[in-house]
Amino acid sequence: MKPKRTFLSFIGRYRGSLVLSILFAMTYSAGQIGGLLSIGGFFSETFISKNFDYFSFQTIAILFGFGVLWAGSHYLAFLFSNTLAVRVIHDLRGEIYERLIDLPISYYKRNRSGDILSRIINDIGVMEVFLMNTVVEMIAQPITVVAAVVILFIINTQISLYFFSIVPLIALALGGLGALVQSRSMKVQQNISNITAHIQETVFGIEVIKGFGVESEIRKRFTRSNDEHLKSIRQEIKIRLLGTPTMEILGVIGVIIILVLGAMSINSNLAESGQIVTFIMLALGLSQPLAQVGNISMVLRKLKPASQRIFEIVNSDEKEDFSRPDMGVIEGKIELKKLSFGYTEDRLILDNIDLKVSPGETVAIVGSSGAGKSTLISLIPVFNLPTGGKVMIDGADISTINPHSIRRQISIVTQETILFSGTIRENILLSRPEASEADMIEAARIANIHEFIAGMPLGYDTVIGERGVTLSGGQRQRVVLARAILRKPKILILDEATSSLDAESEKLIGEAMKKILGKQTTLIITHKLSSVAHADTIIVIEGGKIIERGTHKELIERKGIYDKLYRIQLNI
Ligand SMILES: Nc1ncnc2c1ncn2[C@@H]1O[C@H](COP(=O)(O)OP(=O)(O)OP(=O)(O)O)[C@@H](O)[C@H]1O
Ligand SMILES: [Mg+2]
């Protein structure tokens, strides 16, 4: 099994940037501490001890030097962390896209596309912010804190002990707040998912929404999700932002402790005033990094749920096995053996189906709506795996074969005419990018769409909108058909592929298709029985079982269901 990938493994690829970023984060905090120490030294020497020899070009230069170190390192640390961030996010996005392409169709049937989109947009955003800003702070601030603490202890152990008696309070406060933020964060991300899904469904379904005039209902539903999100994110920020002031208050308490103890120590000669000044400088300098530590711990809590949702996709082992042996060029023999299938365990959609189709044969599948016809053909390109029995192509059980090598030789046309934004040429050539112009035109002629395309000013280079929205339903269906034919598949599956066509168009395609029927095994699902009377075999499916099979003539003579349906359709 492949090792599970983690956020760290993605970051690890850019160790260089990470190391440099950490390095500059360290010099950044060195500049900070150094600056504070020299200000403290300057203060106690010149202001308290009135040692004006100290007030020299050298001391000023040192101060300025620390300032430059601080500012320069700050820039470089963030430069490298941001470079790291954009690279890691780039890779992560690439990886997720790869996964999305690889995930089986069943995954998409189970998960809302809005949820998938939200992970790619929102959750990745959280991770990006983390890498851009938090990584540097995460290194620099704790170093500053630890270094300052060590120096404080060196200066005066006793006062330090009192000062740091607030540490357990800090840990307690951050731990408690962090846990709250994490649980809220999960909810926030879930709500963002809902919103994304809503927007997406609205954009895709706008015609239905406007057509039924249900804008206000849909708006109400969206408002509910949007308000819900507002509520949850307000709760979340209230808690998340508490991290910083909590640390600030604790810092103030610390400083008060030092002031009081310092005054008492000087009074009883336990410490010198110079010591206390440096002490206060450092303690004050500490309050900002400590506040940052609070903030960092909150961002980390937010990061966890986001990265969980991302890596659920990245590490999903729900992947089709493309490492199985390839099939090679097939003849197109299909055998279904005691085939059963159910989308869920409790309901069989296909029940014990046996069917043999010889290469080049045309089989029509008819039967009432919901009988299981589309489900049956979904098992041939391995979109679904049988629950029982086998699908064999050219004598091989397809569950043992690389699904790519089978799909490469199959064309499927359904009622859903999926086109991509781009030119008509690009859309047709999708099935066989290397095909010649002549092959493309021939396929378009068979699909009875060539004349139409050629009649447009830009011909095959006409750009069609996203999802083919600038074409009519029937035109789209014919472009999709041309795409399927161009592939020259060994198995052609037409699932109500001519349902949006007018009678004449359908007849013309029927005539043209006769030229290619027999060149491949063809499975045709249709409700128009008259259009499949020429098929070599017709099977009638009802309730997931084959209840009649034979040629048109045989089935008519049998005077069963097929004959009855045929008569109804012909009105005789
Ligand atoms: N993704 C799915 N998850 C669960 N059940 C499904 C799914 N797709 C289809 N079904 C169920 O399987 C049964 C068969 O559906 P199928 O699409 O195969 O019917 P069909 O014969 O193609 O019908 P039609 O002629 O209307 O296209 C139906 O009862 C349907 O509710
Ligand atoms: Mg169907």
C-alpha cells in the first residue's frame, strides 16, 4: 500500500525554502532579542548609571545593526515562506485534481460536487494562509520567547521564577481556547461547503429556478445557509481572536509582577536597577511574541480540520486499478454471466442476467423506465462493478483488466450531452485527438451534423460555450454522436442517444449508421421500438431481469410484452 501522504510530505519537497525561511526566522528573532538587550543595556548604562562613555558611535551602530538584521530577516523569512506556500499549494492542487480524475464514478454519485469544490477552494485557502504567514511566526516567535526566557533566568533566577509562574496559566488558556476553535472551525468549513454547493446548483439550475419562478424560495434557502455560516463564523472568530488578548493580559500581569518584585528587590538590595531595566525591556519585548504564540496556536487548530478534508481526498484509496494487465485490441465479444448488481446492498437492480453478444452484432435493449437498462450498460465500461457474476469481454473477466484498456475501445452516447467549452473541432476530436480532418468530417456526416457545422462562418472552429450552450439540444446530441463515431470503437453503446432529434434527423442518422453497424458490437437502448427492428437481437428487461429475447420477428410472433409494446407504439 502506498504510504499516506501528509501536509508535511508536501512541504518536505521544498526543504530548501523551508530551511532558509526557518534560518531567517531565527536571525529575525536574534535581531529582536539583540535589539532589546542593547536598548536595555543602553538604558541602564546611560540613563541609570549615567555612564556617558557608553553613548558612542559603536553602540548606536550596533543598535542600528540589530534593526537592519531584524527588518532584513523579516523580509527574507517571509519571502521564502511565501514561495514555499505557493509551491506547496500548487502541488497540492495538482494532486487533488489528479485524484479527482482518478476517483471512480461511484465517488461522484456519493459526494456533492459543491462539497468537492469547497475543499479545493476554501480548505486549500486555509492551508495557504498557514504556510504564508504562520510558518515563520511559528519558528521565530517561540525562539524569541525561549531565548528571552533563558536570558531572563541568567539575569535573575528568582524574579524569573515568579514571572514565569504564569506559564501554566498560558498553557491552560491556549489549550482550552484551541479546542473550542477547532470544533467551531469544523462547523464553519461545513457551512462554507453548503454555501458553495448552493451557489453551484443555482448557477447550473438557473433555468429551472427561473422557469418555475421559485427565485425567492431558492434565495430563502441560500439565505438560511448564509446566515448559518455567519453565525458559526462569528462564534469562531470571537473565540479565535481571544487568543491574542488572553496572552496580552497574561503578559501585562507578568510585567506587573516584575515591576512589583523589581521594586522590592532593589529596595532590599537583591537586584541592581540596571538588571531590572533589562529585565523589563525583555519582558515587554516578550509580550508581542507571546501574543503571536496565542494566534499561531489558533491558526493551527483551524488548519487541522481543513487539512483533514483535503487529505481525505489526497489519500483516498478509492482508486481504479490501472495497473492491471491491458486488454489489447478486442474483437468486441461481450458475455454477461449470472450478472447481478445493486447500488445498495438491500436492493438488486440487475438480477441474474445472462447474455452473449458476438463481435459486430447489434443488440437492442428495451424495457420500461427504471427497468435497469442504463445500469446494465454501465457495467461494461466498468463504471460499476458487478455485485455477483461476471462481465466478460473477448473471454476475459473485465474485473481483472485495466479499465483504461477497455474504455479506450468503447464509445458511449447517452441523453446527457456533455460538451466542453472550446471549438466544435476540439469537442469531436476529444475521442481521438490524432484523427485526420477527413475522418472527422466522415464521423460528422454519419451523425448528420456536418452540413450544419460547415454552414457556420467558422465551421469546425466555431467556439461553443461552456456545456455547449450555444447549440440546440439536437445539435449537441449530434456533435456528441460524431465524437463517439470518430473513435471507431469496438463496442458502441447508445443509451437513448437520439432522443432529442426530430424524426427526419433520426431517420437520416439511422440510415447513415447502417454503414457502420456491424463494424463494431453495438448496444442500443431506446424506447422507440420501430428504430431497432433491424437489430440482430432484441432483449426486453423488466425489474432487472431479461424477460424476452429474440429478433423482432420472433418477438412479434411470440405475442408477449414486446409485441404488446410495439402495437401500442404503432397504434395498431
Ligand atoms: N446512482 C444510483 N444510485 C441508486 N439507485 C440508482 C442509481 N441509478 C439508478 N438507480 C436505480 O436503479 C434502477 C434502474 O435505473 P436505470 O437508470 O438503470 O433504469 P433505466 O432502465 O435506464 O430507465 P430509463 O428508461 O428511465 O432510463 C432505478 O430504480 C433507479 O432508481
Ligand atoms: Mg436509462
